[in-house]
Amino acid sequence: MDFRRYFLWGALFISGYLLFLQWSQDYGPQSTQSVAQSTQNQSEANPQMSDDLPLATQSTSDANAEIPQSATKLAPGKLIEVTTDTLRVAINPVGGDLVEAALLDYKKTLDKPDSFVILENGDERTYVTQSGLIGQNGPDASPQGRPVYQSEQTSYSLAEGDDSLDVNLYYTDAKGVKYTKTFRFTKGKYRIRQLITIDNTSADTWRGNLFAQIKRDNSEDPSSATSMGLQPYLGGAVSDEQNKYKKISFSDMEEEPLKTTTTQGWVAVLQHYFVSAWIPEQGQKVTLQARTNGDFNIIGFTGSPVEIASGKQGTLSSTFYVGPKLQDQLEETAENLDLTVDYGWLWWLAKPLFWLLTLIQSFVINWGIAIILIVVCVKAVFFKLSAASYRSMAKMRKFGPEIAKLKDQYGDDRQKMSQEMMALYKKEKINPLGGCLPILVQMPVFLSLYWVLMESVELRHAPFFLWIHDLASMDPYFVLPILMGLSMMGQQMLNPTPPDPMQARIMKIMPIAFTFFFLWFPSGLVLYWVVNNTLSIVQQYIITKRIEKEA
């Protein structure tokens, strides 16, 4: 009996500890500081990024290098607005940077119809992306400041029936070299293709480097659903040949700046449910960097020197993703980018669960019902194992009086009592560890579903019924956690009473402790546990009655 008790408590402790570690990692307190900056800050004119590695010149011509007569220089502070079916972005003609991005299909909060803004450059937050050309002849490295691009229009919209939209920006330097910076938007997508065409009409060879970076201050994550002052992960991430996915927190950038050369990979800034990422052309050597500059965190890449002969053209391309962590779109955009949906070390179990959850939801059109059916599927898979475990516990309950007699008979002689109890278990074919198996089997599934519900943007603001309007947030009235606690108490009533008084008292306290612990968990996760406990009670009750009837 002592062995069974220690085994059970050890398993519960390890499972709870792993859950606490992941919760602390995802929701540990992070330093936050709001930094304001104006849109036309010229101190950002020359991004300090490495330009000493080679990059093959591309000879394609995806953008028109001729500047149309209708292109005009915008007034200072005037932004170019672009609207598609998924995005509304603003481009600063100074540098041709994306400085604002709103996600049209995602609300800021449930009670506010405003679209969620991920990129912004204002008093509350500075979170922008910058890109261009640096190096010997790069216009973004000019001592006079970033180039000021011209455009044909001040606003663009994806027309109904069109699958893509090209927004062209034009600039000609003092030597007559013509630059066309094209942002290509695709219907239904959150990735933006960037093409920078250099038309070298000068008499000299043009030399420069492509760069792209994401710049963010230390302000809070506006997409996080906070509870008890805890915050999800907010920071950077990189991918290269050595690391498919590696987090780099803002504090890591400050303590140990990153600089690595690769031909595969990307850089990103992560926040709860949303991500922005720069993906260079795969197969070409680039330098990935992550560092801090004053109050800002900067992560990006720099290509190697490119040479374009006089009279020739060259196009440098890359891709920028800004939007929700939709796994299908992330997979389409770049290899391993879907790993930004971080399911932790149980990803191998979480991914199939998410796939099954999504499949069920496509039929029932309700994520809450999908979670309930997931429980049914899991219970069906482990039905025989659970039945054997409940049968063992029912037998333990049946022979509870005999175990109590052994305790009275041998008193404080725990060794003799344990020997007699083991003899009884052997005689009656009782597995004293059988009752632990349902918990051990369910815990990995529980942890995996925890990560699925925490990381999957599909469940953000997903309603269930009645008062549950967001399965990714806590139950506002704590009804589900209380039901979960009551269901745990119901299970305990069907289980044999532990012979050890201390263990019995602890088991009675566990439903209360778990209820308190689950108060701030996502309501979808608590719903899973309530349904799981309810089905377990029904199954255990039927088996217990059968055992009693057989007796």
C-alpha cells in the first residue's frame, strides 16, 4: 500500500510540476515598458546591420522600374493606405516601411468591433518593420537619411474578383539609379511579398545589400488575456539549419546579441496568437541578427553584397508575414514557421489533437462541442484500459472492510500489514496501481490540450453556449471550475477510501485545490476536464455496480 501511495503521489507531483513549468514559461511575468516614437523619426535612417556576406544577384524583373508620371511625393507624415480582404496596412514613404497593420477578421476585444492592430507606431506602442538597401550604394545607408519614395496613389484596395494587389513605390537617387519597391498582397493571405528592383542607369556598377528587420519596444502584448498579472511569451524567435525553432527573448537580445549565417530560415517576433516574420529567399546566404538599440528590440536579416552592372537590372525579394498563427498559412509561407504555434515538448501529441479538433469543428461548427467530442474520442480509445482500472478500484472498494480489519489487527506494524495486504491483493487478483492508470493516461492528453487551447488562435473569441463567449479565456462566473471540483468529489466517492488517514485528508482537499487552480484556466480546458470527469464517473459507477452485483 505504501508503494502504491508513493507512486500515485509521485505521478501527480511530476504531472503538476510539468504543467506549472509550462504555465510559468508561457505566462511568467515579463518586463514591460511603453515607448512612444513619431512616424517620421529620422534617427532610424541608417539601420546598423552587417553587410559583409555574399548574396547571389537575381536577374528577374517582377516590378516595373520605370517611374510613372503620376507618381508624386507625399507630404511629410502622409502614409500610403492599403486594404485587402484580410489586412489594412499603412506604408511610410520615408524608407517604404510598413508601420501599421490591422487584422480585419480579428477583433481587438469581444466587446469592441475594432480590428486588432498588430503593427503600430504611436504613443502607446512602437512595433514596425523596416526594409531596404544598405551597403556601398544602398539608398537606406545614405548620410542624408532614408529615401523618400513616390507612389501613384495614396490609397489602394484589393478589387473584388482580383487575387492579388501590387503596390509600387519609386525612388531615383542622385546618380540616376531607379528603385522600385513592390509590396504584393494576396487575397485571403497574411503574407506580403516584397520585391526591390534596382535599375542601374548610372555609369558605375551598383553595390549594396538587402536588409529587413522588425523593430519593437518593450510595451505589453495587447493580444494577451491577462490573469493574476501573468503574461504569455512576448519576444523573438529564429530558425536556421541548426535550430528549426529557437526563442530569443528581448532580455536575451540585450545580454547576448545574435548574429548567425544561414541559407535557410527566418526571424520573427511572437506574441499571444499573432506573429510577424521576415523570410529571406531560401538557399541564399544571409545573416540573421537580434539585438537591442536603446529602448528597442530589433531582429532581422541582411543579405550579402550584390553587384549590378551599369545598364542592368536586378530584383531582390523576400516575404513578410504579419497576422494570426494560422498553421496552414504559416506552413505555406516558410518551412518551420508553423512552429511559432508552440505546443511545447508534447507537440507530437498536441498536433494530432489539434487536427482532430479542427476536423470535428468543421462538422459541428462549435469549438465547445468539438472539445466535448474530443473527450468522447479519447475515452473511447482508452476505454478498455480505463475499464480495467475502474474494475481494480471497485474491487479495492469492495474489500475495504477487510483492509480496515488488517489495519486494526496489526496496528502500528506497517511492514506486517503491508505484507498481509499484498497477500490479499494477490489472492483476489487486485492491482493496487490500477487506479493510477487513468490519471497517468489522461495527464499527457490534458497537457497537450492545454497547449492547444492556449496557442490556437482559432479558439480566440470562439463562443460555446450561454455565458461562455470565449473558450480561450477564463469562465467569468467560475461555473465550470466549480463543476470540475464537484465532479472530482464525485469520483472520490466511488473510489476506495485510502487506509492512511493523512492520505485520506489530502485526497479530500484535492478537489478544492484543483478548483482554485482551474479558476483562471481557459474555459475550454476546464470544459474538457468537466466532461472527462463526468464520463469517468458514469463508467466507474456502472463497473462498481456490476462488481457489487457479482458479489
